[in-house]
Amino acid sequence: MGSDPFRIRDHVADFDNIVSEIVQASARARETLPMIADIAYGTGPSETVDLFFPAGHREGLPVHIFIHGGYWRMWSKREYSYVARPITDAGGIAVIVDYSLMPDVRMEVLVDQVFRAKAWVRDHISEHGGDPASITISGHSAGAHLASHLIYLSPPGTEIIGALLLGGLYDLRPLKSSFLQSEINLTEEEIERFTPLHHFHDPGCRVILAVGEQETNPFHTQMSAFSDVLRRQGVPVAEKVLRGRNHMSSVRDLGIAGTEANDVLLELLQSTTKPIAGRTT
């Protein structure tokens, strides 16, 4: 029997080493970057965001929201603080989102939480020096799936002007026959309701879809299928295959200057935000 293409550990030989690098980089980010931790966007214990800031005066700064992966059932914003570094280096405010985990809650709770996190950013980021008219997002794996919900055409007014979706899951049905089903027990209703391929998306949002060259086949085919859907809907979309990278090294690279993933993130930030006075990139 062939290995499960969705069981990432089976296909990434240095999985634990990469996770260790990510955790250490996140600890350094929390120690060295200006930040405000655990701001509530709701009443639940996981309904918080961490804000990271560039040095200097804060007024009208671009804002970038990041949503972590973990197949909806593991990790937290704390492990992904490192993503804030390239954002703050570029002069923006980084918003790292936390959310509840399956199977303790169902998918609809997670989707509602990211909507409410985005609404908090829209309504309150100006209090922290951010520009609510200059919000971009990114997400990895399950986080890319959740982030895609924030660029739906309905309700109108997504507030998101650009998105980077990395190693995302845009068709939930294949997961029914994966190892994950015994852990999160996706229902037929959840598959139909929360599969991004089934929805209409905002043509006012520029989207970059990225995948590691060494990722298993479903991640490549799902990116292509989602790209086709977005293109038919009039959404400006670009695809990027990250050379020599797998599901974990690709997301690690978001925080490493000079890597393809980092360059793609910076491309999104620079192409969708206003120049920041006195700052070079």
C-alpha cells in the first residue's frame, strides 16, 4: 500500500529539524521585535492575535495577517511568530492569528474565528498605527485554506487587497480517505460547505498561489484547480512553484531572507502597499 500523500512527516525526511528551526526563529522574533501579545478578537481562550511592529513611528502602516497550518488540529500562533520578521522589516504590521483546534470544535468555528480576527483588524488596527485599507493575508496548508475564506466575494467588502496561499488545501474531499479523517472526522456537510473550489472569490484581491516543488501530488493538483477557478472568476492570480522545497521547508523559508518563499511574500507586500517614507527595500 502506498504512503498517504497527506501525511507530511512521511514525505519530509527532516520534518523534526525544520519544526525545531521554526520554533527557535519564533522565539527570537518574540524576544527581539516590538510586539503586543494576546490581543482578544473574541471571548474564547484561542481567540487572540499577536501584533508585531517595525521600529519607528506607527501611522498608516500596511498590515499583513498570517494564519498558521497544522491540518486544523495542531500548532498555534506562537510557533509562527517568525513570519513577522520579513513583514516588519518591510515596514508593515504583522498580525499572527490564533484559532481553536479540531476535533474539539468543528470547521465552522475555525472559519468564523478567522472572519472575526479579520474584522478585529479592520476595526482596530488604526489604533495601533495600521492602515485598514492596506491589509494583505497569507496562510500555509490548513492556514491557506482558512485564509482563502477571507477573500470570498460574499459578504461584499473583503478588505483584503492581496493574498499569498502556500501549500494550501482547496478541495477537502480527498482528505476523507487520508489518515486525517480518523483525527478530525470531516463530515459531508463540512466538505461541501468549506471547500474553496465551491465558492466565488473577490476579483479585487490579487492572489499568489505557491507550492513546494517537492510536495506530494495533491498539493500541486489542488493549486492548479484552484488557480483555474480563480481565473474564471476574474481574480488576478499567479502560481509559483518553489524550487527544491517541500511542505515544511517552504513555510520555514517565509522568514529567511533571499529564499524564494520570502521573495514571494515580499513581492506581495511591495505590490499591494503604498511606499513607506524613508524606508528602502
